Amino acid sequence: LSDFDAAGEGPPVIDFARFAASIALARPYDRGGTKAAIGALFRGYRRALDEPRAMSPEPRAAHRLRSRFAPTTEAWLDRVSALVVPPDPAEREKFQPAWKKFIGDMRAIDPMLTESFFTVKTGGKLVLGIGSAHAEKYLARIEGPTSAANDDVIVEAKALQPGALASCMRGADLDATRVIETQMTMSAAPQRFLGAMTISGKPFYTHAWQVQYIELGVNDIESGEEMAEIAEDVGLQLGRGHAKSKDPTRVPALRRQLDDDASWLAPEVEIAAFELALEVSRAWERFRAAIDATADVPDGGLVPADPDAGR
């Protein structure tokens, strides 16, 4: 699991419901496959609670995605660098104090890091994303441990901002430490350069991108069986993450409680997944109809250049 900007503490059922609804949306024509994948989600989850070190074979869809990796790390870095929109002088100026503080924070955590490690080779705005499309984001390719191009590091700063999803997903207080602490807890891979910064009065959180990161899309999944493989792997990751605690003595009881909750939540989540998927689909149709209705608006109105804009 990656991309933790909406992460925070809350009831586990939110993770189950959101992912199960996504499964139902991904394969709306395959009700049986959706039910099997939701079952695999909970099977993986409960297995992780029983066996914290449990692993599953790499999903076939994930294995195929490797063919889309850049041939080398340097090629991937170049591909990412091409996404950067160079800033104008005013934007660069407002970013400098925050960047200087970020370097100080990271070096305080790891004194072995040098100033030259953070030399910016390419930096600017990042205009990318779906759920975070309107969030202000900056991307920097920095020097890394040596002057060689293949060990550069990509660092992102992403704004926490209010919006339609703010109170239920991103938190009402816009606290970057929420993202940092939850990412440290939930992530199975080491997270580098987690930090908080303020740019022009706005809170941002920072993190380094994982090399060769690719998001899994609906069209990457070829069957219900492949969806179940992915769902079971997600369940394993959630089970490991949910059962962590700052107080190790609480973990055994927490595991038992989560397992009990999962046993009765599974059928409820399956029902909710189909209901939520239908609700989202209807909302999408209403949105499309509203967009289409603007096509004949006179000058001064909104005329979408692409009927799929915003999907």
C-alpha cells in the first residue's frame, strides 16, 4: 500500500468499505468475482492477524506491471523529472525557507546526510493525480549520496487542504503529523524523508517516492481470480498495519479484537460495497449529465474540452 496522504487513525471498517467498494466498481459485471475478492480481502486480513509474518505470492497483475518499469533507475528518474513544471522566480522564492527548514529537519534525524545530498537538480510544481488533482504539490529531484545520476532521490511536498473529503478522509485539522505517523505505522516499506513544512502559510507533508512506482489500474486486472489475488495481498498489509501499537503489550489483545470484528464485519461490508458502488455510479452519471449540460452555454460559461474531463 502506498500514497498515504489520506491516512489517519480511525475505525478499520473504513478501510474495508472503501476497498471493497473499489472492487465492486472495478468489475461491475462480475458480482460473483467481486464477492470472492471481498472474501479474499478478509481472508488475508485475518491470516495476517494470526500470522504477522504471513506472505502471499506476488499477484499476477503486479508481476505483469514490471514490464512497464523503466529499464533503469536513471531512466525512471528522467521519466519522473519530465513531470515537473519549472517554477517562476516568485514561486521559487516562497519555497526556499520551507526547503531550508526541511533540510535541517532531515539532517537532525540523520546527521550523516550532507547539505550537498539535498542539492536540487530539478524542481517545481507537480500537476498530476485524481483524488489529489487539485492539491498543491511540489516535486524535487535531489543529488542523493553521490554525484552519479542513478542514485538521485525524488522528494514530494503535498499540501493538506480542506475540501469535500476533508473532514472524513483528510482530517479537519490539516495536521501533517497525522500523515507522517500513520505512514510510518502502516507502510510495509521504509519511508524516507517524512516531514512537515509550511509554504506561504499552508501545511505540507513530505516524502520520497518509491523507485519504479506504478499505480494499478482497472484494466491491468484480467479476471476475477486476479482481483482476488490483489485483495488478499491488501488484506495481509492491512492486517499487519492495523495490529500495530505504540504499546507492544496491547498487541495480542488488539489482534484478537480485530479478528472478532472482522468475522462479523465481512458480510456487512460485502452488502455495503455493492450499495456504495451503486451510489458512486449514480453520482458519476449525475456529474456527467451536469458537465454535458454546459456544452451549449454561451460565452462566459463552462464548456468542457473533453467530455471525460474530471473522471
